[in-house]
Amino acid sequence: MGEIRECFLCGRNGNGDPLERHHIFGGANRKLSEKYGLVVYLCGDRCHRNGEYSAHRNADVAAYLHRYGQEKAMNEQGWSAEQFRDVFGKNYL
Ligand SMILES: [Zn+2]
Ligand SMILES: [Zn+2]
């Protein structure tokens, strides 16, 4: 079966740094991220957890992903920014 996956941030295919699933909105919103499909695949070491520009170590990268995730949710759910905030607790745009 094999849906082809690549890192959302750098486009690598996980060869040598296996891709990991990242919840765009973590913590209390992790379940909501799952519910609304707000997850991306990232190179586990380089882009997800440990790299200088990884989602969990770089505030700018996290903010970029938050904006992407909010826009995705608004498009897919037909939400306004206010409706997004009602669900996720914050407007990231
Ligand atoms: Zn993550
Ligand atoms: Zn990557």
C-alpha cells in the first residue's frame, strides 16, 4: 500500500532519519489535532525533535506550523478565525 510520504518542512523521504508524526497543536489540543487531521510528517531527528529548525525546538517553525494548521482547519471545517479560537483556544493568524 504505500502512500508516499515526505517531510512537511524539508521534503526528505525519511531515508536515514525516519519520518515521525507531529501534532501541530500539542498539549491540551493534541486530541483536537488528531480529530481534525492537523498532523504532519517530519524527519524525526532533524525536523521534528532535535534540529535547530525543528518543530519542538524552534518557536518560528512552531508558529509557522500553527498558522498552517489553523488555515487548514478553517478551510476544511468552514470555520472563521473566531470559530477556530472557540475550539482551539487561540487565534494563531
Ligand atoms: Zn511533535
Ligand atoms: Zn525534514
